[in-house]
Amino acid sequence: MNKLLLMIMFVLMSYASEIFIAASANTAYAMPEIIKKFNQKYPDVKVNVILASSGKLTAQIIHGAEYDVFMAANMKYPEFLYKQGIAKTKPKVYAKGAIALFSVKNINLKDFKNALLKAKSVAIANPKTAPYGRAAVEAVKNAGIYPNVREKFVFAETVSAVIPYTLNSADVGIVAKSSLFSPKMNKYKNFADVPENLYKPINQGIVIFNNKNETVKFYNFIFSEDAKEIFKKYGYIEK
């Protein structure tokens, strides 16, 4: 009987140490390493990550989704949640995202304008819900080629979904630079940074929705040197 009670207590304690992270799709490649490093320090905390566009995650949160932490792809959505009194902390920038061109076709991506003008199709994240999609549109507009390129756009639901679009059909994809650091992308070599002067820095914001011990631990870890090194490793710009 004592053994059974101990087993039940162990299960209950395990669930008590569970947290749910709503994370922008661009973090998909860095997040496994973030969690691994976090669990080396806090092995008793189970971290569940739900990936989607920041806009969709915000809609879920507004309609009652019980997340503990929200790691957005910009500051707009967390600021809205904070002003509505839903988020418990003022939004803080945890990383700065960058965009890049990627293609499996024989297209010279070093010249941003010519690459997009020559492409027959350009995959980007949906700019209505994905900050990386908005950054892609902004870069195209600031390059002065939007009227020539807008009809070529193929919209993916999230920035992480731009990769399979580009692998399977689109000539060029405007992707999160972080996605190029995925081990699965090692065999592909045709990519180039989008000039940073063509779009505003993608300040990625984080908020929390409760003061649970596990929530606070994860939030603080995101600003640790360990986490900063991981974000840097995956192509994020240093803050």
C-alpha cells in the first residue's frame, strides 16, 4: 500500500511540474535545445511546446487557452495581451529574428532584387498572422520591387512551413534565418541573408500568464547566458 501511495504521489508531483509554452513557429529549431538545456538545470519540469503563428496563438489565448508562457515573433501580440490584463508581465525582448532567402533551384540569391524578380514563385509566411511574413513583405517593398513580386507570393501558414513550400514547389522562400540552422538543412547550400536595412528588426517578445514556480524558472532561463548562446547559434541577432 505504501508503495502504491508513493507511486501516486510521484505521478501527481510530475504533473504539478508541467508547463505549457505557446511559441512562435520560428523558434521550432532552437526550442529543442533550449528545453534540453533547461532540463539539465531543472530535470523535474516537463516542458510542453505548442508551435503556431503568433497571431493564431494570441487568438487561442484570448479565447481561454491555458498557456503558462508566450514566446511571440514580435512585440505587438504580447503587448496587446499585457494591455488587456491577460499577461502578468510587461513584454520583454528575448531575441531578434532575421530573415533569409532560400532556394533549391539554381538561382543566385546574393542579389536580393534580381533573385526575386527572376523567380516565378516566392514562398513567405502569411503576413496577416506571422511577423516574419510581414518582415518579408516589408523587405520587398523597401527594395522597390513589390509591384513586380506580389503576384508571385505563395503564402504558408507559418514561417516554418515556408521551408517545405520552397523544397517542393516555390522557386524562392523568404524564411526565418533560424530555420537554416536545423540539422535537416545541412545538405542545402543556396541561401543568403536578406539585407537588414530592408526591414525593421524582428523583436521577439515574451510574457507569462501566472507566477507558478516552474513558469518563472523557464522565463528567467530564457534570459540566461545559456539561452542567449543557443539563440545566437540558430541565427538570431544579438540583442
